[in-house]
Amino acid sequence: VCVFFLHVVTRCVSVAGLAERGHSMDDLTKRLSSPVSDAGRCLFLLFGVAVSYCFLRLCFGKGHHAARNAIFWHALVWTWVPFWWKVIRQLPIVAQVERRLLTNTLVEGLSRSMRFVFHVASIALTYVFTPLHSHDPTEREAETARLRSRLADQALSVIQDLKGYYIKAAQTLCGAGLFPKEFNDAFGVLLDQCPREPYSKVKRIIEAELRCSISELFESFQEEAVAAASIGQVHFARLKNGTPVAVKVQYPEVERYFYMDVQAVRFVLGIAGMGSQVKDAFDKLQENMKQEFDYRREAAVMRECAENVLPEFGGLVVIPLPIDESHPASSMRSLCSRKVLTMEKLDGTPIRKHTMKLLECFAGQFGSTVEELKDLMCCNDPSKLDRVNPKIKQFLNMGAITERQSFGIRMAIKTRNICFKTMSVLMRDCHCKPCNDIRPRLKPLPVPLNGPKIAKLLFDVHGYEIFQKGLFNSDAHAGNVLMMRDGRLGLIDYGACMRLTQQQRLSIARLFVAIADEDDDAVPPAFWQCGFKSKNMDRRLALLLAHVSFNRGPYAADMIRLAGKVGLPKNPTVMDIEAYVRRGQIDEIVEFPGHLVLLQRCCMVLSGVAMELGAGRLSSAGMLKPQALKLLRPQHHSPSPKNCLSP
């Protein structure tokens, strides 16, 4: 009650001062009625004081002195400090300092990082401390899955709200087997369905960048974005000469947010004493993102990549060309600027719309569901695999899915569909009970893509870029791969490209060959030759980190094989590996070069796409080994393949 009246007196004194300065009656009435609105907050404050009193009574026994002091300080702090803080904020010098702090990129970046950490901690604590009501193992697993799905939606909302590098990080990790299935499904929308900006903002950006109105450049412009990525969104349009194009427009604040987030992370790592260890990685990352935020550089790299790749894989892939001065449809004027990129439109659909068909076929064969099968393929807990049925366990342990297996499944599905269609025609006029019971089961199954063949092509193209040309795209996630109507793959978004020197390519080639051959004695020195350094140059850390980064990630079979050699437990979990690598139990990472960071990102993304295509858990080093050997053992190239991919 005393606290409440202190608020009332404070408000009345404030209103009296306002009246002397000639404020209106409406303003005075509003200010005078505000003490009543403080009643709820004051009651909550009194409840907190009472709880503190009880807590201190338990701590100090019957001694009332400490409890009375606690009540006094609670009342003082929660009543008068907010009032005086409001008064102090009105001082010009304080207001100026506050404005400078709020506009400082480091402070704002730290606040964004703290907000992200708070939400992540809240999600983690919710997951750990939420009780499960069922005692049946199957029902408990279903209850846990529902909890993860709810938390995944919360995490997605936080990432979409923060934008910046958080979306880029979620894109990179999505599908890499590091998250539960529910989080992978939730983060999957970030590949091509990020939050969109309204057309009014897009129009202003285009007209400001290209210095003319949209109607002067385009015959038609689709106001609704067809895709939205981490730093920009894409609209379809048609030039005055009838050429269909895709226009990528950068978000207004995304560049500032990204550098803000990176600066904040570097600051925190520097305080933690890890600044020198990640300096080169962050420098390379920022250098690479400068290219991604400058669409003019991306346009030049896109044309260079097309000139490198299409002569070798022209019958299998297509890369759009930018509408710049060199393009026939540009009318001697470039339609590319720092924040606007106009390129050829590819007539295809994102590969994600086709990736689940092969898994549907496998799930039908094993009497399981697609969700369960995909969850088990991403599983990092070996003990969980022991509880599945023997057929699924055999499927998971057989490694990569071959093209012959994929062909057999597709032919079986086509045969089944033909038989079911024939039965449907024969049973069309029959309405007996057996026919009515079986008719709903005669629906045709979708014929999946040749997942292993497409995954191999993606690895071949990127291996060719890495080892033969030294310029590769590190961001080839499923949202940047299109399935064209003629069977070719469309490769888009060349903003995150990396150049390698000849020496870097040779070192990486030796490392990948050693990893693919499971030559555990050769992996550590090859990794060191690539630029990786640790405090004690311990072979065990180099061996484990090389496999985690460039083989199949923290794959259970690989980790079990390496456990005895690197000092891990017999059946290591992801948390064991995290503690071993990141927390320096054996050795501490001193330097992880930036080109290896982007190469690791490329391998993780390609591995995730392969899993979504139903090609199984592929070894990145193993898939890239043929191109690495071509570099190490130069030989005449075979004739370029010209046949298109069969669907």
C-alpha cells in the first residue's frame, strides 16, 4: 500500500509541474488517471516483496533484520529508480549518449545476439524441463516429437524476425543432419520462402538503383515475389523486347544486419580469448559476403562460372546469364546494380518439390512413413537405431543408394501404376464391397527423380569448379537447384563463391583423397597442409575434425570407427563430439582458414541436398575424389557428356 501511494504522490507532483507549464486539460487528465493504472504493477511488486520476505525468512531463520532490509531495498529500487531514470533520460547529454548507443552497430549487434541467445536458452530449457505424461515408449516419442515441432516453430519465428546472418546460418545447417527432423522441416522454408518485402519497397529500390521507372524497363513486372532468400527476393518480369527475366532485389537493411551480427560475434569471441583463432575465418566470410551483397560482382562471377562449367556439363546443367552489357537482350545497358540483379529466367521448379518422392517409395516398402524414415536418416544417436525394425535398420546401414537401386525402384513404381490403372478401369462399373474396399488403394504413386544420379552430378559440377577451375559456389542448397522441364539442372545464386589458389587446390585434393580412402595416417598432415592449426598439433583432433567437416558430418558409423583412434567413447553422441572438438578436451583450435570454412559449408550443403534427394548419407570427400584425382594425376578429359538427365 505504501508503495502504491508513493507512485500516486510522484504522479501528482509531476502533474502539478505540468500544470504550471501550461499543459492542456486533456493531458493533465491523462497524467492524473495514470496512477490508477499502476495499481496492478504495484500489486505484483508487493507480491514479489512478500515472496522475497518468505525466502529470506527461510534463509535467515527468525532474524527479521535482513528481511526488513530486503523489503526496504525492494521498495526503493522498484519505486524510485524507474522514476529517477525517466527524469535523468530527459537531460540533453543523457539523451545524446542514449541515441549514440542505440545507433552503434556493435551495441545493436550485441543486443541482437543476446536476444537470440535468450530465445535459444528458453527453447532449450523448455525442451529439457517439459514433463512427458506417458510411460509408453512409443507415445513418449510421439509426445517428444510434438514438443520439438512446437519449439521448432518458435525457433523459426525468432530467426525470421532477426533476419541477417541467422537466416543464412539456418540455411546452411538445414538438412545437414545436425538438427532433429522437426527443426529441419521448419527451417526448410528458409531456403526459398523467407519473409518478403512489400512491392512498394521493391519498386523504390529498383527505380533508385537503375535510375528510371519500372515501366520504362519492363513490359510486365510480377508484384508478388516468387522466392525469398536470406538477403533478397526474386520477381519474374518481361523486358520490352519480350525476354523473360528474373529480378533479384536486395532487402533494405540486410547488409547492415549481417555485418552487425558478425561484428558482435567477433567481439564476444575476442572477449572469450578466441579472437585470433577465428580471425582468418571471419575475414574470409566478410570478404565473401561483400561479393554477395554487391550484385554487380555476383553478375560477373555468374558469367564466369557459366563459361567454366557449361562447356563441360552443358547438356546436364544450365546457369542463367546476367542481363548486363554483354547480353544480347540488354540493349547496350546493364540492368544489374549493387542491389538489383536481372538475369535470364529459368523454366524450372525447386528441387525440394521432388525430393520426397524417392523416400515415399522406400517408406512404402518398409511399412514406415516418410517422416520416420527421414528422421532415422538424420539420426545421430546410435542407440535409437536399435529400436527400429530390421528392414529399416538394414536400409540405413547399407550406406549410399546406388543408381541401379534407384532405377529398380522407379521401374517397380511405373509397373505398379500401370497395373493399378488397369485394375481401376476394369473395376470402374463394379460396386461390390471388395471392389469398393480396394479402390482407394489404387491411387498411382509419384515416380521419383533419379536421386543418386542428380546428387552425383551436383558433386561432379562442384568438384570440377573446386579442383579444375578454382572458383566454386559454396551455397548450393536445395533452394538454389532447379529441375528444368528438359531434364537439366538449373543452378542459381552465385553470390557466395570462393576462389582457390593452385596450391590450395592441391592440398585440398590430397586431404579429400586421404579421407575418402580412410587413410587415417595421411589425413592429419594433409589437413595441416591445408592451413589448419591447433595448439599442440594433435593428430587426433585433426583426424576427427577433418572427417566431421568433409566426410559425412558426425555420422554414427564414422564416429564409431574413429572412436578408438581419437579417444572418444565407444558409441559417441553429438554432444561428445562437440565437447571434444569445440571445448578443447584434447587440443585447442588455433586457426581454421577461411577457404576451409566455405569449403566445409559447400560440403555440408551438398550432403544435405543428397539426403533430401534420397541418395542416402554420401561422403563429400568420396564424391569429390574423382575430380581431386584429375588434379593430382593430370590426364586427357573424356568427351563432355551431352545426354540430359532422365526424370
